[in-house]
Amino acid sequence: MAKSPKEKVYKTSKRHFKLFCDEINKFVDIFGLVGWEVYFEHKQYLSNVQAVCITDQQGRTCTIALSTEWIALKPTDLEVRRAAFHEVCELLLSRLNTFAKYRFVKESQIDEESHNLIRILERVLWKRYYEQDN
């Protein structure tokens, strides 16, 4: 891993990894991504990567990993939680992202997935911010 001599390298701990997994599970549940089999890893990745989400659309599996080394960013609980949330958002958008990479994709597939995402956001955000107040 190539590091600049000035960049501080921080290690993530087993406690960070447990927090990361707990946050992943929480947001998978909040977003209703129950159709996915989610696996976790805690290992070193390329420089300047805090976490990754690797999906298999056909198998509906994904591996979400927390890097054991963070460069220049200290892995506080808040930053670990933010990384977990970010990777669940990657999972949430993964199907649309895959469609965008296809050479041939039907417009109806993109529309269907867009509306799937809108329904998730309505369920999570709309109800929280509007229906609870009324």
C-alpha cells in the first residue's frame, strides 16, 4: 500500500468492526433490504479506502468490508458509523448502478428501480419527518 510519508495510518479494532456490522444490520433493516445476503469482512484494502461494498446482483449477495487501515482519517465511532451508512447506501443504489453500466438496458428497468428507491425513501424519510408530526 503506497502511503505518503506525511500521512498518518490508523488501525481499526475488533470493537470498530462490531460497531460497523451492527450499523450495517441496522440500516439494512431500516431500508428494508431484506432480499440481500450480507457478509462482513475486516481486512486491509487499497490506500485511502475506509470500507467497500461488493455486490452480486444475480445471487443477491454482498460483502461489506471495513478496512483495517485508515489513512489520515481517525476511525472514531462516528466515522465508523458514517462508513457503515455509506456502504449500505452503496447497496441500496447497487442495482441502479449496475443498470447504468449495462450497454443494453430497458428504460422500464431503470424506471422500476428508480421507483423502488423512491418507495424506500418514502417509507424511511417521509414517514419519519411528516407523518409523525401530524
